[in-house]
Amino acid sequence: MAFQRARNEAQREVRRQTILETATEMLAEMSVAEISLNELSRRVGLAKSNVLRYFESREAVLLELLENALEAWVAQLPGELAIGVDERGSLRERVDQVAAVLSASLVRQAVLCDLLNAQGSVLEHNVSVEVVVRHKRSASASMAACADTIRRHVPELGNGAWTVSALALMLAGSLSSYGRPSASALAAYEADPALASLNLDPHAFLEDTVATLISGTLARQ
């Protein structure tokens, strides 16, 4: 795709959205670490210098994708919890149901989890203070909305719902890489069955850990 020079704000916004959409498509094919600005520019059909007119770095592109993915996930979470949690259930039942819904929902968000995994170590580097401030404000709003949603189903959590929300997302991001073990790791598990416990099932591990996190937060209230 070859673009003519953007001459107004509407055309510039089309360029920005095209860059974001192309990066999203690339994340469906490869990990965050494999995405390069050169390849992104080639697929968009712009020179790298022109891409940098819209985003100050590769990391700035990916941070905005993270903001968008997190906002989209938070927006769909109320409906998923409404279906999966019995409001008449006991506290223990509601805790287990919320953990099950959260974990299943996050495991389905492969791109979001991959971006979360890279957030602190990669995405927040090589970007300006202004970009990080914008990102943190967006993330803070999403985290607050997520906490409010969880609190509706487990009101006993109170302010602890924010902690549960934040740690659930951190865990999902960290666990995302375990869902794609290397060929050498898989061979090691096969060669030594005693290592099988280290071959984590991200979904099951996340569900159990989130349930434990909620229960522990309640116990500390």
C-alpha cells in the first residue's frame, strides 16, 4: 500500500490507524520481540521516517495497542462476569466463579497478554515522558473500571478489588510465555517426567492463583 502525503488531520488519523491495525495483524503472527519498525513500515507502505511522524518509536506503537486492547477487554468483562457468576452464591462460590471467568477471559486475550508481558521491560523504554504519562493515565482508568466490575460480584473485597485486578493482569502477562514452551523445553519434559509439574497450563494455573489471590485479599481485609 502506497500513501500520498497526508494533507489534513483526517488523513493523518487514517495513517495512524493503519499503522496500528498493521501492528495488530503482525502480533497475530509473531511475538512482540519479533516486531521491528522496518517490517512494520514495509507492511504499512511508508518509509520508516514517515512512520516516525505518527509514532515516536516502535514501542510507542505497541503501547497504544496495549491501551486499546486493555480498554476493549475491560469493556467486555462485565458481560462475561454477569453470565458466569451467580449473584446468589456463597462468597466462596462467587470467588471461584470470578476467578474462573477472569482467567478464561484473559487466556483468550493472547495479544493483550503478550503486550502486558513486555510492558515494563520493553514497551516503556525508548518512549518520551509524554507517551508514558498518557499510557499510565489510560491504564489507570482501565484498572479502576476492572476493579469496579470485580467489586460488583465480590463487594466484600472493597478497595482490595484494585489489587486483585492489577495482579491478575500481571500474572496473565507473565504466564503468557509459558503457554508457548520451546521445542527444547518440551523435549526436556518428555525426557524427564519428574519435570512435568513445571510444564504449566496457563489457564489452570491462572485460575487457581487468582482464586487464591482473592481469598487472600479477603482474609487481610
